[in-house]
Amino acid sequence: MKPLIYDFSLEELEQWSKDNGEPAFRGGQIFDWLYVKRVNNFESMSNLSKALRAKLNEQFSIEALTEITKLESKDGTVKFLFGLHDDHAIETVIMKHNYGNSVCVTTQVGCRIGCTFCASTLGGLKRDLTAGEIVAQVVRSQQILDRRGERVSSIVIMGTGEPFENYDATMRFLRLMIHEKGLNIGQRHITVSTSGIVPNIYKFADEDTQINLAISIHAPNDALRSKLMPVNRRYPFDDVIESLRYYQAKTGRRVSFEYALIGGVNDQKEHAEELAGVLKTMLCHVNLIPVNHVPERKYVRTSRNDIFEFQRILADHGVNVTIRREQGHDIAAACGQLRAKHMELG
């Protein structure tokens, strides 16, 4: 299997050019073709010699993703199921907002975190994606938006998988996304979400970036969180909160908390009061997410009235809180649902 060219940084492409008897600036030209002109084959790189294009084709792959399924929602959300070189499949979602287009990317094939309300964990973890396979999801999304004269304005790393269990590839992906000679996505327009891999929250705090951090919390205490998220047994609730306090002390940045409301499980008034007690001293934002129904799970959605009551209690305690606007509900746009269906059929 030839290495994927999206796995390489500008500096590495410049070095490759020199190693192959070319001036370093050829690496910059290749990088420009990949991220600014966004071609999908080496032959189109017309300011490179035929010999160099042949060498690129011989040594690298540029095709990372094969479209298996494309679903379009009435609200403009587009969900893709992409095939990889080893017959695994991953999901990528383009979401249309009033402020622009957001792409939700996947970092692993499957997931081992085991959240009991999520379809992503069905079938467990198969493998990590390379940085280039994550990059390719954004490049493909931008190529699609190019046809409409639009661009990717933000990225959320909230697809299938735990980014902080594929930390090095995730950070390499992020550096490629923010590169000023590439797609040049603003750091504050990128959010990475973790279920609370404590050692790498500390590591991320020390990275000195402006990239947003979101935490999947889903419960206000250790006992309930362990039932919903087995990862909490490895990295307990209090340790997660402590690591986030370090992150805030180091960066001065706000943390987002994602809280999936599950009917009769974690959506009662006492849960809201307890959560407010933990978060009211933190610079944070809580995003309440009415849980998606997953056929393989038994959970039900929280009633509309209870969602608003939960929001009110948090707000009354001074916690910044919103309810996530649902997108792609008619096309099973929640993480893992399309892939799970594909695995069934396969």
C-alpha cells in the first residue's frame, strides 16, 4: 500500500522533493495543488514535469476515500459513508449553518469507548485513521462545496471514534488544517471533542493552540457517568474536571460540555442541580443534546418540557447553556448510524 500524500506536511513534501533531485519549492507546489487547487490526481499538477508527476504517482496514493452512500437532508445536511483502502467504512457529515458550512470528521474506524447511547461503538474499534485519512474527509467536503462556490468554514472532530485515543494523528491533522498555505481554517473555527482521556487533556492544554475543546460529559457524577460511559472507570469524573481546570488555567479558554439528555436516566431536575453545582465556577458552555434513538439501544428521548426545564435550572445557576439544533434527523446523521446499517448489510 502506497503512503497517502495527505499524510505529509509541507516541510516533508519539500524534503521529499529535494531527496528526489528537485528544488524544495516543488514541495510547496504539490501542497498548493492538494489544498488550494484541490485536484484529485497527480496528472492535473500541470506545473510539474511529467517525470515528477510519474514519480508522485509511483510513490504516493491520492485517493483515500470511495463514496459508498450519500444522503441529503431537507435541512441541507449531507452525510457520506466512505470506503477506505482496506474495505472499512467511515462517516463524514457536512452541515449547513447560517454562518457557513461545518464538516464533522471521523478519527477512528469504530470506537472502543462504549458509550451506551451511541451507535458509534457498535462493533467496537477496528483501527485508527491516519492523519491523511482525516484530512481527506475535509478535502473531499471542500471539493463538493467548491461546486457551489462555498467553503468549509469550520470543522468539528465529533464523528466516530475518540480523537484523544488517536492523539498524534489528530494533532497532525489539525496542523495541516490550520496551515496558512493550505485550507487555512481558523483555529477558533475548529473544535475537538473528547470523552475525557485525562492524560491527553493535559497534553492538549500544553499544545498552545486556539482550537476549541469540547467534553462529552452526559452525567453530573461518577456513578451515573460510569453507567453511561465505561471510560469513566478509567478516567473518573473528578479527574476529568481537574484536568479541565488545568486546561483553563493554562489557556484561559472556555470549555464546552456536551450533555446528551436521555429520558428518565440523566434528565431529572436533581441531575441539572448537581451539574450546575459542578460547573458554575468554570468558564464553560453546556450544549444539551436530545438523544438520538438508536434501534440497538433502549433509551428514549427526553420530553420537550423536560429539556427546557433542564436548561432553565442550569441558566438560573449562571451556567451558559443552549439546546443543540438538530440536523440531518431524517437521514440518520447521528454518529455511527449509517455505518452500523452498512455493516448489517455487509
